[in-house]
Amino acid sequence: MAPYVTHNFVVQGGPLAGPMSLPEGTQQNARTLAAALTDPDLAGLSPETCHVVSSLHEDDFLQRFTREVPAGDGLIVYWTGGRCRADRSGRLQLALPVANQTRDDWLDVQDLVAAMKGVDSPDRLLVLDTCLTVNSILSNRQWVEEISRLSKQGVAVLTSVGRSPYAFAANNTGPSVLTQHLIKLLSEVADRRDPLDLKAAYRRLRAATRREGYRPPILCNPEGFARPLVPVRDASPMTSAHRRWLPALRAASTAAMGSCARYALAVAGAPLTSSFFDPVGDAHTLSRALVDTHCGFTRDTTSVLDQPPTRQGLLEAVSRVAATADNMALIYLVGHGTVRHSGRDLDLVLHLQDEETVRVSELVAWLRRSRAQSTVLMLDVCRVRQDERVPPLTREFLADRRPGISRLLVEWNNLAARTVEASDEQASRWAADNSPWQLRGPASSAPAEREVRWTFDFADARITLLDEAGPLEHWASRLLSRPSAVDPLVHADELLSTVADSATSGPEQPAAMADDCAVLAPASSPKPDSRQPSRGHRRHHPRLRVAEGALPLHVGQRLDVTFNYQPQEPGRAPQADDATDNNPLDLTLHIAADTADVAPALIHTRLTDEAGTPPEHFQITPSSPDPVTLRIDVLRRADGAVIQSIERVLTVAGRDGSTT
């Protein structure tokens, strides 16, 4: 019997520029996967049957299947490492890897499936490993229904979709999560003497992704690819030397494929004013919310210290996380704190058990010894003498300001996994004569000695302060800011938006496998908000506000901006289908600027006919003297429809005060 011949087309999907562009490592997904498929010590496919496609034109690519795949041969198309979206009708589209980077081109998945059906073969498999664009807000059920519809056309479909770069990739340098697990699978089954079919491969992939805290992939119509997914290896005799070195050779081939799990530690500080503040409740809330994201956090990798630790206990707990995490180490500490100010240096002191304290500069120094690629230190700090109740940490406050709390985010990458060569003090200070800092906040004529900076800052750190009358309230406008040398995988404010979004939908409930799709999806999901704006709805006017005298912008200087929708028609009578407090219209603001950093880039808010939306705050920090084009896309969260796009051009002053 002639051996099975399957032709593999590995396509590097097109990345999209913007505030949520994909991690660099995923741009090599296709080449990394193809190398594993053709590695003689792994899958051992013939290079003649494995084609890497990195730049293409739609028509030419779709014609290659019928031109290059002989009748009777199998066809697998791996579309990996790129972006995906849904059009207005809910049909999926893939970003094409085109040479022209000035615009985005899209391929309808329906056209791709139709081209695959043109191959005279009973075995056709489409593997989609993509990340949704920011404005493609699809529910899990909508995604499964669309994949199921495509698979009913005679093509097996195996797919995993990341709802953000944070869910799509575990770190900056490696392939995406699904591609890593595919390569690990090839290594694990390399010596099988029985064929590995698609269903068996899916069961392994599903177990591996769930074990590491990610949503399992979806498999629809597995009968559409009945031949072995991974061929049986040639049984020709192997030399004793090759057999002896084979485990090491395979380990080298998959060296970059470490664990995709992320580690987190939530710590509750001492409750100095127990009647007004509940650090223990907040620590548990964040821990549960991280697990519910299905972005690499599990109950085994996420822990809570719900009793205020001593300094030594905190150091030991932080050190354990720092030593264990490969991809991300996240430390959340919530409690009371005080500001320590000496000259131009600013630090934050956090209160622990038995009146012990720890400085944020000490926490950063401890964490800089971590080997994790990405490190996030998140602090929710309350005043020591708090005389008003602090609202508990809920979905509303996961990604936004909270009354009575100063939120401080410190994040950095350890791309080279380097050790800290300088002393803690040297690593956390900058020479005053060579400081690249600029004043954060509106332009000020205050004397230089009033400007302050974090003692724990260093070249690769990104530090963000969100304050709502917490202990850092009076220091926010005096803090110095500078651009970070290295961008984290995903900024922590985007991470928190992902957490908040996951908390909205509630925990995932397992469901039985469907006949045509094998997927663990919610047993039920809330019906989407299908309300369309009617003629009877109140009109609302978008409003952007900045502090008086804050314009023009200055390079490296943060501008605080407030956005909200204000209701018009003051004499309008309420209508039966109005959006109300009990039944609001959920919106997502996607904020971007061409020559400036924006934080946060995503804001979830709610609109009612009577009150509009609450004030939403974000910051703009120009990175060049060119004018800043600020764009806000307002999306309806139920279906991702763009309700309104707002664009403003803001002038930036040069260092001499001149404008362009």
C-alpha cells in the first residue's frame, strides 16, 4: 500500500500595527512550526511537502492548492501567528501577510475553505491559530457556531483564538500558545509505531492547554481528515549513537517551548482600618479573576496570602514565585501605605504584620532577580488614616480608578534573563546630571527641586500611576516620566482590561461535546444586547476634557484626559426601551494615538439614556514633537459594531516651547 502523502501549507498570518500589536515571537510562528514538521528527529516530513508562505496575494495563494496537491493526497493548511476579525455579518476574516504595510488586507475564511474543497481529496484540515483584533468582540458561542458552519462544508477545522495578545502568546520571544503545544506534541509522539489521528491529537492538545490555564482549542468535523495527522516514522534501523543522543536532539529542537503557565501571588497587607477597607477580600477577588481569564493562570499557579505576612514571609513568598515562573510573574499587594520622600526621590512604604513594613524599592529589587520574561508588580494602596469607606475590588474597579486607592503598576521584561549586576541602590537611582526625565502632568513653572522621581525606576521599567484620592494623590502631578526602553508583552493596564472582561462573563461551565464540534464552552451564555439605536433614543454628545492650561502637549509629558457622553434634549420624556441603570448599553472605548503612548488603551463603560456615561480617564504621553492624532472608536460590546469614531489632532510643543 502506498504511503500517505499529505501536503502542508504553513501560512504566517498578517500582524496589524497599533496599541495591541502581536508579540514579536509570534511573527516567526510559521517558520518555527515548519522547522519542527520537517525535523528528522520530530515529525520528519519531507521538505517537498511542507511549504512556508510568508507573503502572498489572495488569488495566487488560493490557486496553489489545486495546482500543487495531486488527487488523493491530503491537505493541511496551518494559518498561524496573525490577526482575525469578524465582518458585519459575523463571517471570519484573516489578515493577509502582504508586503504593503500601509494598509491591511483581509481574506474571508469562507474563500479559504472553498479553495481547500477544490482539492480532490477526502482529507482536508484547516488549523487556525489566530488572535482577534480589538474590535472583533465575539462571544464564545458565536465563534463556535461560525467554526461549525465552516466545517460542515467538508473540511476539518482545528482552531484556537486569543482574545488579546495576552491570551494568544505566553511571552515575547516564543511562538503562540497553540503553536508551542503543537510542537511539543510532535516531540512527544515522535516514536509512535501506530498512527496518530486527529481526534487523538486533539485530546492531547486539549489536556495540555487546559492544564496550563488556557482555553482549549476547538475541533469541528474531525471526520474531514481521517488519515494520520503525524505519519508513522520509518522503521529503518537507527545507529546506537543516534539512539543514544536522540533525547538530547529532541530537547534541543523544542528548547524554546517551555511551560506557558503564568504565576501570580496576591498579598493582603495589614488592615489598619478594618471598618473601611478589606485587603483580604480584594486579594481573593483578583486571584479568582486571574484564573477566570484562561490566560495561563491556574489554581495551582495562583496563590493568596490572606494573612498579613512578615517581611521575611513576604520575601520568601515573592522569591518562590520569581524562581518558578518562566513567562510571567505577577505580584499583587493590597493594603495601607505611606509615602517616603527624600530630596527628589519618592518611595512607597507598605504595612505588614506586627507593624513591620516593606518599601516598594525593596520589592522591585527582589523581583528583578526573577528569570521570568515578564514581571508585573501591582499595588492597590490606601491611606493609613482612611476616614471613608473604600469600595471593594469589583469588576468595575479591576481596570480603572477606585475611590480611596492609589494604584501603582511597575512592569518590565527580562528578555535576556540577565542577572542584576549593579547593587540594589545603584539599579534604582539615576544620576541627576544625565537624567532623561521630563515633568509628568501639565506644564509647570515650579522650581526643579519640587520634581520627584521613583527610587525604584530603571531603564527597562514601565511605571503607571492611577490615583483616586489615595496616598499618592498629591504627588501625581510632580512625578517625572520617560519612555521605556523595552515594551512589556502586554501593558498591565491591558492585562487588567482582560481580567475585567473575563469577570463580566462569569466562570466557564463545562458542556458535553457536540456532534460536530469538540469544545469545552459555556453551557449557556447571556443573550447579546441586540438593541439597535431607535429614533426614540436620546442623543448624546461626546466630550473630551483636559485641565486648563494643559495644552499644548509636551514630549514625554503625560496629559490626563477625561471622556464621557453627555445627554442632550433636556426636555425629552423617558421611553420604554431606554437604556437604564438596570439595563444599560455596554460600550468599549478603543483609544489609540499615532505618535504617543496611551494608557489605558481599552476602557469598558456603560451608557444610559438619562445620564450618558460616567467620566472615563486616560493618559496621553507624546513620544515625538509631531502633532498627535488621537482616535477613539466607540464599540457596542454585544456585537463589536463601531457606533462612533472620534478623531482629534493635538499640537505638541518642542522643548523650546515652539509648536509644529
